[in-house]
Amino acid sequence: MPIFEISKQQFDALNVAEHCTSLWASKHEKAWFRDDTSHVLGVLHIDQDLHRWGYSICVHGGEGDYHRVALGVDIPGEALARSVLASAMVHFDGAPPAPDRAACPA
């Protein structure tokens, strides 16, 4: 599955809910990614104070929305964070749509 880095504007055009991608505040978002079908999305984050990287992954829910399905935190460098994110995104290749949170018992 090819992974593409996209601009913030391209990512925003996918109408991804903030609760899906927020790992920290949106000001910490540094790079945005999608697969070739926009079924799997990724966001790379940095904690400027600790100089630690993280990521969030969202999968299309089938109803026009995305659901967060994975997080990575405390990664010590940008290059490693990019590599780990890309590897994690590939894991969701061909995954069925993410379930609706409302359908899941609390």
C-alpha cells in the first residue's frame, strides 16, 4: 500500500474530525499522510517541549467519517516517527471500515 505525504489543506479537505487525529493540541501536528484510497490516514505530531514524536492513525468508517484506530507516542526522532507511522499505516491496508463508536458499548 503506497503512503503519500499530503498538505494540511489536503488533509482538512477530507473532513476528518478533530477527535480522530488529536493526540495533543493541533498546533503539534507536523505532517499528514494518506494511503492511495484515503481509507487510512496518519498524522505526525511533535511535543516541542520534550522533543518527542508521536502519531495517530484513522480509518474510514464507511459513513463518510474517520475513527482513530492507533496511536504511537514517545518516539525519539522525526525520521523514526515517520518510519514507524508508515509501517503502522500499512497494517490497516484492506481493513474493514472502522465501527461506529455509538455502536460500541461503553
